[in-house]
Amino acid sequence: MRVTRSFSKTRKEKPSGATTISHELLVRGGFIDQELAGVFTMLPYGWNVLTKIEQIVREAMNKAGGQELLMTNLQAKDHWETTGRWKSIDVLFKVPSQHGREYALSPTAEDVITPIAKERIKSYRDLPLAAYQIQTKFRDEARAKSGIIRGREFRMKDLYSFHADQADLERYYNSMIPVYLQVYKRCGIDAKVVEASGGDFTKQNSIEFMAISDAGEDTIVYCAECTFAQNKEIAKLGEQHPCPDCATQLKTAKAMEIGNIFKLGTKFSEAFGATFVDAQGKQQPIIMASYGIGTTRLVGAIIEVHHDERGMIWPESVAPFGVHLVGINLDNDAVKKACEQLYGSLEQAGVEVLFDDRESASAGEKLSDADLIGIPHRVVISKKTLAGDTVEYKKRSESEPTMLSQAELLKKIIGRGDYAGPRSQRDI
């Protein structure tokens, strides 16, 4: 993608109302655009990141036995009245129709997936099952804040599992904890596993996955060497105690929720009469659990964890592009030719490249934008580098560049195999 043809544009000024570093940097870097309070458009750079996160999530859910589907955003009022949640969920958007009907605008999908499952699960032989979607959700938050970390419209992966007995639910529920941790690890986040209340979903305790961040709304007691953590409000241990799992002295820190899993039990299946015939021929309510990851929230969380004073530092697995190619002195024919050749070679090899081909922008402006956008690998070609038959290469996470021949650069980038595969952006 050429910067001169990109829909995403950087800006210098801090957006008004930004209270978190992720909100500020994502707007300034041209990743998101605010439509309303808590409502954001994902611009092309941001969409690149989001689709990569969602593909990581999708691969993990498929491997865990989930079957992907896509449910509706307009949901029947009858379903929400059946569960008693039409009046009890305070963030529910209620949409009146000109034809005298009302609908719920999906904040979650337990009230939709359960009647769907009821029609498809008849016997214990049909269980267990797991189905998931990655879909836009809507919640009428009283105070949307922190940019895309807490919005009124957002993307979420929600998976629902169905079981014949509690033992099978416990097996699957516990198996999802390492699955979630692997998702976060692939996204560049060291997540902590925190026990929490079930909230509006269930009286049973749930598990929240937390990322340590100053942007977080919770304080946790955690272990720096393993995944152990407790919310400080319910913690039985403090900083003076050793970790019960590995004996390392515990610490406290602010943290933000980046996912959760709930044991729903039979709350929703009993409401809808969703039963199955067990091995003894008796009707039994289906036992359920739900598993959520806010994928747009995860975009913000990654930046809260990975940034410096100059801008974002994207992990390679979710970066909008693999290489940021910066052309300086593009009014020089030799420089321009060298940039075009390298750009073509990288794209032909399947590397996603953002090529700053602006002739009017200064070198300082281009390098500042490269730091702000935070692509993992920066390559600079200029009259200076051509004089030595080299390119200037620097990882975004490092402070000093090195000089490489183009052959060495191609071997370093392409030989790693980090960016092989289809490109998410192509020149029109």
C-alpha cells in the first residue's frame, strides 16, 4: 500500500476527549475514526489489525472444536422476555419499529443461540457441541470511555458450549483456559487468569482474563512468573504472600479485562425448555457455558501494552503491515527506482508493505509517522544509503538502525517467513 493512495492518514494533534494512550495513538495513526461517543469506524490500518486478531481467535476456536456461524444483530423481544432480561439488562438497546414491534440490538447472544440449539439437540448423542461467532455487538453504556476499549458498538467473539452433564462442562470449560492464554500470547499479551463473579449471566463464579495496564479499571494481585491472579477486592492473598502456584512473591497492579468465560448452567436452557433425552430415556436440561473475547477491545489493549513515547509498537502477528518502506529524496530518479524495485520484490514475496512514497513530506515527517504507526520493520532508502549500495533497516522495538544490502534485507525479512500469505491491502 502506497501512503499517497491510502485512506488512512496520520495527524499530529491529540484527539479531544482521549484519556488513554491507545485512543490517542490509534486516532493519530489513522487506525480509527470516531463517529459518536463509544462508536468508531475501523479505518484500513485498523481493519488490518482487527482482521489478524480475529483470524488468530478463529483458528483457536476451530481447533477447540467450535463451529463458526453468524447470528443476527436484531433479536426478538420475545426471546429476551423469555429469559427475563428485557427489563433487567440496563445496557440493552431497544429498537422500535415503525410497524409497532420492538427488537433488541444484540449485546450478546445467549437469548438467540439457546432456541437455535433447542431445535438441533434432541439426544445425549448430539452432545457436546460448541458454536461461535465473531460479530458486532451493541451496549448502551452509561459512559463510553477509553476509546475502543469500552464502546457502545464493538466486535466480539462469543462461543457457546452445550453439554449433557456438569462433568463434561467442567472438562471443556477448563480446556478453554489454555486456549485463551495462547490467543493472547499470539497477540503479544501476557494475560492473567482472574476469578470473578458471574454478574448478570450466572450465580456461579466466572473467569476473567486480564492484561496489566495503567488503563485498566481493576486492581489485581498477581504473580509475575505465572498466570496466577486475583481481583484485589476478593483476594485472599497480598503482596506479602508467595504465589500459591510457584512461590514467587506476589505483586499488585492495575489491569484491564480482555476476555471472560462463564458457566451458565441451565439458566437459559430451562427458560427456553431446551432439553435432551439422556441415556436412561429421561428429559434433561442442556447445560451451557459462554466464552467471550472483545476483539476491538483487544486492539486497544495491545497498544496499551506495546507503545513508547513516539507511538505504537505492533507485535508482528497483528501488525497492519510487515514492513514500512520509507523513501527519502524521491525526487532523485535512482532513489525512486530503488524504492520501487524493493517494494515490488517484497510484495511479490507476499510481504505486506506500507510504502511512504510522498515526495512533498520531509524526512523527519516520514520517520515520525513510521514511529507513530509502529510497523515492526522499517526500511529507509535515500541518496545516502544508495551511495553505499545499502538500505537502512531498523526494528520498531529497537533504537539503532543497521545498514544492509538489499539481498541481506530480503533474506532477513522473507527468510523469516513472518509475512508469507495473502496481502490484506493492494494498490487499486
